[in-house]
Amino acid sequence: MNYLPIVSFSLIFSLSACSSLYYSGLEKIGIPKREVMVHRVEKARDTQEETKEQFKSALEQFTAVTNFKGGDLEATYNKLNSEYEASVKKADEVRYRISEIEDVSEALFSEWENEITQYSSASLKRSSQNKLNETKIQYQQLIKAMKSAESKIEPILAVFKDQVMFMKHNLNAQAIASLKTELGSIKTDVSNLIAAMEKSINEANAFIKTMEK
């Protein structure tokens, strides 16, 4: 009965230990946590840019299907399904990039806070504390924007999935009509996602500048 919490805690501890060893190994070859964090934010920013373009592409394919006038409907379905699968892949990558940033930020801020206590100079200690506070504020804005954008992905994917599955089993005018009914809502949702992604990308750029000061 009590094994699950113990196993869960052990797993969490193990993952944390692995991260610590990983960052320690990088520092031994001259790559500090600060650089790792900047790199991961850059990767997350680039992934969001790619995700934004992928969802634009998927929307274009959904729109094209609603304008279907005849031909090979199965081939059209295959294109639509490919766009859906590519969108799912990008959504997974966005989540992964965010988790990577959260992992290194925890290690970086913990180390930074510990090192602040070791200053003998009051002015240097105060300066470092101010810089840490500024960085944390910028970081919270970044993560909030990234998670806000990420939260808008799943509802769109759910609609995409429904329509793709329906078309798979109804390669006819009924499937086209179903897509037409949803198209307006899909366009609005994708537009909101793109706006959120752009805000997140701007926050990422601002955070990178903060880290490079």
C-alpha cells in the first residue's frame, strides 16, 4: 500500500541526481549552468517559432480540404493526417523544451542563492542578490508566457484529431461539411495560439538579453 509514494520519491530523487551529475559534468569542461539555460531558452524559442509555422501549415491544409472540389479525397485525407501528426510532434517538443528550462533553472537558482551567502563583500553580495531577483522575475514572465502558449495547443489538436478521424471513416461530402462547420473556430484558435507563441518568443529574447548582461 505504501510502496508507490516510496518508489515515486526514489524516482524523483534519481532524476534530480542525474541532472546534478549532468550539470557538474558540463561545468568540468567549462560549460556553466548559465550557458546551458541560455541555450535551452534559445532552443525553446526556436521550437515555438517552428510550431507556429507548423500550425499555420496545418490550418492551410484544413482550409484546402473545405475547398475540395473533386479528385482523390483519400490523398487529401493523407495530407491532412500528416499535418496533424507533425503538429502533435511539435506540441511534444514544446513541452519537452519547457521542462528542460525548468530543470536547469532550478539548479542554477539554487547554486546562485548558495553562492550569495559566501560573499564577504556586502556590496558584491547585494549586487548579486539584485541580479538574481531581476533574473527570477524575468524567468517567471518567460515560463508564464511559454506555458500560456503551450496550453493553447492541446484544444486545437483535439479538434484536429476529431476531424482527421472523422474524415478517415467518411471520405465523402459529409466529412467536408464537418470541417467547414469547425473551420471558423479553428482559425480563431490558431490565430490565438500564434499570438501567444509570438509573445512567448519575445519573452525568450528578453530573458536571453537579461542573462547576457
